[in-house]
Amino acid sequence: MKVLTHSIWIAGRQIRSLIRQPFYIAFTLVQPIVWLLLYGQLFKRVVELPGFNASSYITFLTPGVVVMTALFSGGWQGMGIISEMERGVLDRFLVSPVSRVALIAGRLLSMATITVIQSFILLTLGYIMGARFAGGLVGILVLLLSSILVSTPIAALSNALALAVRKEESVIGASNFLLLPLTFLSPVFMARNVMPPWIRSAARFNPVNWSVTAARAALAGHTDWGFVLLRLSLLVLFGVFAAGIATRAFRSYQNSV
Amino acid sequence: MSSQLHTPYAIEARDLVKTYPNKVRALDGLTFSVQTGVIFALLGPNGAGKSTTVKILNTLSRADSGTARVSGFDVKRDAGRVRFAIGCVAQKPGSDLAASGRENLTLQGKIYGIAGSALKQRVGELLERFNLADAADRMVRTYSGGMQRKLDIAMGLIHRPHVLFLDEPTTGLDPEARAEMWDEVARLASEGLTVLLTTHYLEEADRLASRVAIVDRGKVVVEGTPEQLKGELFGDAVQIDLLELATDGRAGEVLGRLEGISEVSIQGPSIRARAQLGATAVPSMLAALESSGLRVASVRVNRPSLDDVYLRYTGRSFSQAESQNGNGNGSHRGGGR
């Protein structure tokens, strides 16, 4: 009970400060919107490739860009905890009776909320550009869930890294180094069947791939739910793993002050 | 499981030892007690171990060995209860820049279990008291340094703690804001709060605290009221600066032979000594130095200060200790050790 209310307070605090800097949400959306508009136009005819198995590239691309945005927002979340450490906010919380779990859980909760907001904005944009989803509301809910299951574990890892290295440069470096490869080693932009075999093999171990393929399957209608559930379960396992790492990083931070 | 010990002491620290992973021994058997309702100052240069002590007492950090009780609760076993009993104002602000003063106070209050109209009232009260009422709904990023520090103290007081930790509360403030802060701290103590103040300003400890412990290299070297500490020193402090370094021991030798002069110490070109009566001792000291060929640049005679107490118990002057600890100083500030 205490953990939950405290998490909501911490999340509320994060979200409030984001709403007060709307340019931040705008900023995190510039890149995906560019992908959606440019790739959507540039690769329009890529669906004609034999084996691509999609009728409209924008319909194919939109869920990919939604998941990619979740991935990037998660990757950058560690930046916030560094400025809180430097400002002394984290230490102020740690000398108070606030739930320790809520300090991380609250951040992840705010991450999930931001992912939902960003996803709706991108879905609306995709819809305007002509994306249509036979899977309807259920499909969209699966897309939201699978995006959250990417953004929150990645955010947990980003927070863990931030707590361990305590330098903004390192979080920037690691994010740049990992996020784009994770995107391109997945079917965000390109159908699995037309990928080179080595990328196809690498993608099998990539949470971004699990998330995008689950979302697309649910959005397409006539869904193979076994296929979707398997991928969502893998994402949950990934989340548990990430939460474990974040908890350990948090403990070692506490031991180091 | 919890056991609150009823003692006249709000804080009791015994044999605290703390070594950081980088092998820096921050505390080396530090012991002191603070009576309920007084302002107690830990005085020492940066890196002496004051902040580490505060972090162990406020449950942020853990000692490798030794015990500590705050408000009767053991800081290790009863950390949860200690947290409700204490208020903290750290060196770093800890307020949320993207929230207003009122929002910062409100969240802080909620964490301590205050809610509803009681919370609203308490927040309003503190804003009023710290002259922040006009700025209450402005974002903290628009506050001046002095206003942010006041908000910090208000946040530390929201739940009416028994013990308040003030870790270098006036560092980085301009003289005007510092004077205002001193008045505020004095007022807190008059209301019955126990305050543990750390400072590297001698003047601050002298002025605010009813008891002072001088900390050096992770230990308390001496403790008492400022008057007691100064009273233990006999006579006036005489400082003579030479035009050249007094390296060959000549100065010490000639001054040591003089009547009524004691505790001669020499650091580079400056000589410090105690004299029963400074005004009468100076001429004979100057004559002695002159006759052994040492040229004098300046002479000062002071009534004893805490700086002299510090010198006496640690064997080095305060400013010298500051610069010696200066190497670790960058990480001290940055890492908030």
C-alpha cells in the first residue's frame, strides 16, 4: 500500500515536471516523427518486395516507430536520476521515510505513462498518414502494452547505469551505442523475411523485435495469440531481469554514499 | 524490536569508523554526545569527517563499526524511526527545481504521513515563517540561493522533527543571507529543537553553538562550550610574520627562552605563540628576533579564538588544514562526502 501510494507520488512529481517542460515531450517526438514522415514516404514501395507481406508501408511502419520511441525514451531516462543525484534530491528522499522501492518504481510508472502519451500522438499521426489497423482497439492495447514492456525495462537499465557511473556523458554514450543497433537489428523498418540472415538471427534475442512483432500481429487482426503471448512473456522476463539489475544498482548507490 | 532509550542525549555517537571504497578513512573512532535542546557544532576543515558523521546519523550512510543513537533510536537497527525523528538540511539543496516551493513542501509533508488540511496549514505556516509566502507558487528555479536554503530548512522542519541536521548551512551564501540564516538557526534552538550543525566557519560555531566539538582527521579532538575551549588557552595569541622562512629553528630557540611565552609554533614564515600579556610580550619578542638577525614583516596580537583552539589540539592552523585536505576537497564537494 505504502509502496503504491509513494510510487504514484514519485511518478506524479516526474510527470508534473515534464508537463511543465512540454518542449521535452516535443523534443523526444521530433525524431520519431521524422522517421514516420521520411521513411513513410521514402520507402513507400518497399512493400512491393517479394516476401515483405504487407499491403501498406505506413501501416507496417507506425507500430515500429511507436516501439522505437518507447526504446529511446527509456534509454534516456537515466539522465534524470543523475541531475537528481547532483541536486541532492535523491539523498533528501533517502533520509526520509519514503519507500525505497517507490523511488525506482515511481520513475518506471512515469515512464509507462509517458510511453502511452507518446504512442497516442504517433498513432494519430500514423492514422493521418493512412495507417489502418484491422486489429482495432485490442490491437492498439497490445501495442501500448508491448511498448511499455520495452520502455520500462530499458528505463530501469538506464537508471541502473546512471546510478553506477553517475556521469551524464556515460549515459549518453551508452544510449547512443546501444539504441540504434537495437532498432536496426529488429523489424522496426524492414520485414523479417527480407532481412539478411545474420540480422534475422540477431533479432531473435532482441526485445525490440519481440515487442514489434507482437504488436504487429495483434494489430493485423486474425491474430495468433500464442505468438503474441509468447513474446509478451519474454518481455516480462526481460523486465524482471532489468528490475533486478536496477535494484542492485540502487543498493550499491546507497552503500557508496 | 525497536527500543527507544531514554537518555538526556538527543544524539550519541560512539567510536564511529567509516572507510570509503577508495580507502579514504573518513572517520577514525569518532565519539560525541549532544544534549537535547542545544545547538551543537561539529567544527573542522573540509574533509575532516563532519559530513560523513552527519550521513551516518541521518541513516543515509552506514558506519563500518561503532554505534549511534538519535532521539534514542539506533541508526542501524531502527533507521525507520530515526527518519521520522530527524529533519535534514544537506549541503546540496534537494528541492525540485521544476516544482514550486509549496509543491516541494507538500510532497515532503505527505512522505511523513501528513495529509489534508493539517498539511495545508503546516505548509502555509512554514512559507510564512521563512518569508517565502510571496514566492510560494513560483518554480524553485526562480529562487535566489538564500531563498532555496530557506526552503530547504522549511522542508527539513515540515514534520516537526526532534533533531535537525544542518550540514554547512551557510556555505555559499552571501553575508546578508548568512546573517539571516544565523538568526533563523538561533530561533530554532530557542524553540527546543536539538540542532547538529557542521561548519568550517569558526565564527559560525562560536556564535551559534552552545557546545563545539573540533573534528580533525575523523576524530573529535576536543569538545566543550566555546568559552571553555577558549578559556583553556592561556593568554593572548601572538602571530609574527617574518620576511623570510624561519627554517633553521633559530626563531623557536630565541623565543622559547623568553619569560611568559609558550606554545611557539612555526609554519613557513609565520610564528605563532601564546603570551600571558600580548602587549608587553611583543617588544621583547621583536627584540629577540631582531638580535638573531630575523626581519619581521608584521605582528598581530589576538584574544584567543577557536582557531587557536584548533591549532592547539591539531598542531596545524585551520587554513593550513583546509589546504592540506584540499586534494580530496573536489570530490568532497562533488561527491557530497
